[in-house]
Amino acid sequence: MVGMRSWLVALEPNARADTNAECPSGMIDRRMIRKALLVIPKAMKTLTTPDSIQTLAPMRYTDSELQEFLSVIQGKLNRARQEFAGIISMLMDADNGDRSAAKGMMEANVEFNEREELAGVAQRLEKFIGQLEAAEHRVRTKTYGVCIVTGKLIPKERLLLVPHTTQCVEAKEGSARMRA
């Protein structure tokens, strides 16, 4: 509880951080919590006034827009599933192919590399399908199009181009800078 006490003292410099401010159990005294709550800026209270609520941006897309997104997602999902099935069948055919000893080392190496490449494509497609299915679920729960970082609506143009996205460009660029 020492960390909590120092946090409260940082909020209210006049709060006492000695042992008298704590209960015998080591919990923070209610008086300190009340003092800390009084320090909250008055600007936070104005965020919930009726005037400010009217000027806030919409928190989700309309049902008709969600239906438009759903049709785009389902189209991409169907194409990705067909492509995935085709790649899996190609991999199965490659596994059932001629494994005779007459093949040269180079030919066997090329076939191995092709199978590895196809397996990588299949893995990426499987991930993409999972992302599209998650986007489809977000549309059905009416949470689609809201940035998971900023809470703002993702622009409609971005969602039509990248329907599985969960972040607006601003948040995506911020996370890319953090990784660099």
C-alpha cells in the first residue's frame, strides 16, 4: 500500500503520508481517498454536461452502414476461404505426388521450397480469415469501426479498404513508432 499512499500524496501535497494516515490493516484511510477525489480537475465534470454530449462524434456506425460493411467483409471472407481451400488441396496433391528415387536432388529441393511457400501462404490466409471472422462478429455486436486505441470511429474509407482493421491510422502510426 506504500505505492497507493505515495500516489495520493502526489495528488494532494498537503495530505499526510505518515503512519497516522493509514488504518492498522495497512489500508489507506478514507479521509485520504476523499482528499484525492477532491483534486480531480473540474474540467472532467464538464465532459458530461448535456451541451458537450450533443457535440460528441457518433460512437458507432448506423445499422445501414454496418450492413454495407458486413457485405464487404463476407465477400472478402468467401474469397479468402476459397483461396485457402485451393491452397490446401494443392498441398495435399503435392504430398501425394511422385516420390520416386529417380527425382534429382535439385527437383526435390524445388518441390520442398514450393510446399513451404504454399504452407506460409496458407498460414497467412488462415490468420486473415480469423481477422475477417472477428470483424464480422464486431459488426453483429455493433462495435465494428471503433478504434480500440483511441475510441474514435475509424474512417469509412479505411474500413472499406481494410475491413479487418481495429485501429485508425493515427493509432496504427503511433504503435508503429513505439515499435521502432
